[in-house]
Amino acid sequence: MSARGGPLAGVRVVELGGIGPGPFCGMLLADLGADVVRVDRPEQAGSDSDHPILHRGRRSIVLDLKDPAGVAVARRLIATADALIEGYRPGVTERLGLGPDECLADNPGLVYGRITGWGQDGPLSQEPGHDINYIAVAGALGAVGPAGGDPVVPLNLVGDMGGGGLLLALGICAALLRARETGQGQVVDAAMTDGTAIQLALVQGLLATGRWSDQRGANLLDGAAPFYRTYRCADGGHVALGCIEPPFYANALRVLGLDADPLFADQFDPARWRGMGTRLAEVFAGQTRDEWTRRFAGQEACLSPVLSFAEAAAYPHNAARGTYTVDGSGAPVPGTAPRFLGTPADPPHSAPTIGAHTAEVLAELGLDGA
């Protein structure tokens, strides 16, 4: 494979095919220039990826990991790698003969990255689950939603992606730095419960100092504050208002024509928040989303339109930065992030047909198709 640009150019990663956070981690590393080789199942060979964005930037090979011959090839491949990504239930790779003991014996400098919901140990480690379960027991899900209402599922951003794949990518990069210093690899145990909990650091700190109530919809950042929530507009669209700092709050009141209203005189008095929110809802309902967006433009009042996926891809700021790019079919896809000015990454290439690189990767290992 030709060399790719990016800060991780020259790093080889083997990804044992899985779902959700593991592929997201692989995508992040591939976007930044790593040569990520994904091991898929033989019965999938020749088919298109079900996840064309999550699986972008890879090379794909097919191996039967239930066959000792397939396991032997996998070990040979892993022996050439800097890092491994696996997202199976604890103990599965050990039973396959691809556990940390075997792989680190073959390749002492290997970073063995593991992503699970519950972690490699603990009472729930063998229980099935999904993002919603992990963020529930970590405390995040119970904090999201309106006062007196039910918890609101924040897509699968908090557990799978932020607390899972992104955390594992950070752990792998940290362990790679250590391995390059010492020549010694190690196991990275990334659990989505742990990753969700660490994302709550700010909120937990506020809670510990008495500045956060352990109740849903009662706090500064959870929709209770009238200056930090969304409002429905005349056309059914919404705007997001986030004017926490007093100067921005004053600017918002000025644009809204409420700067002389005594109801809004004490911004941080929770006793006033319900009445303030009711009044703001009435005002925002008087014009369309785009009309409010135009009125607030350049006013330093922290108001943004709430956009659909399609609108976000075409939004002028996102378009100017290339936040979204266009794939081969013309569909918008998220670009590479973060950006590196010294070692810019190449544009990510689309997800390959499953197994498209089997012969190529085997040849690199000195093996033929048989």
C-alpha cells in the first residue's frame, strides 16, 4: 500500500472486525494516517460494508478465526503490527488463541487495545449490553432530559463514541508513545462505563462543590437555565441559546428587546428561571428560525440554528472549514478531525469491499491465497 500522510503515517493497526466503538477507533486512527487492516469474516467476502463511513480508510482482509489456520495467519499479521483493536466480550480472543499473552509473546512491543462496555473485569463484565446500558449505570443517562420527564437518549455519542472509541484511540496513542520509548507493549482496557464517567468530570466537580443538583432538568447546563436551552420558532424550527456569560446574556436581551424587562435582571437566580423561560418561549415563537438567525448574526449573543444533518453539511461555516466532505456517491460525510498543520492527513478514502485486500496483505506476509 502506498504511504499515507498524517501524524500516524507508518503506524500499522490490526482491527479484529466488530461493531460500534471498535470501528470508530479504527476510523479515527486511519483518518490520521495509520495503515489499519480490518479482519472480516469469510462469509462477508465480496460484499459492501454496512457502515461506509465507520469502515473508511481501511484495508480489509477475510480470515476464519474459528479455523486454526486462520488464527495462525492472524497471529502472523499481528506480529507485524504496532497496535491491535478488539471489541469482543472478555475472554473471547483468549479462547481463539489471539489473547494478549499469545500476541505479546509474538510481538513484545504490541499495544493490545480492548474495548468493551463493562470492562475486562467486574461483576458485569460478561453481561451483554449497549451504549444505553453503559451510560445508564455510569450516571449520564439519568442526568439528560427535562425536569419531571423521562431520561432522553443522546444518540450513541456518550458511550459508544466518546466514552468508547475515542477513549480507546487516546489510550492506544499513549501506549504507542510508551512502547516507542521502552520497546514494551501493553494492554489498554477501555470500558464505556469508565469513559462515560470521565466525561462527567465537570458535572461531578460541580456536584461535589454544591453547584449542581442531582436532579434532571434543574441545572445550568441541562436545560433548566433559560439562557442555555433550545426554543421553538414560528416555523417549527428551533434555535439554541447559550449566552451564559453576562455580556453575551446582555447582548441577547438587547436583540430580543427584553433588556429593560425586570424579569431578566438577575440572570443566575433559579427562582426566576421558569418565568424567564416562559417569556423567552413566547418571544422566539414570534419569528422563524432563520429570521432569528439573521437577527442574531454578528451580535455576540451565542445563538445558533438547530440544524438537520443535511443542513449541517451545507452550513456556511462547516462548508468553509470542510467539516463535512462529499464521498464518491455525493453524500456528505464528516471530515478528518483534529487537524494537524505540520503533518496534514490525506482525505479519507471510502470503505473497501470486504476482503478486497486479502491477497495484498497476505503477500506482504509472504503468503499466498491458499
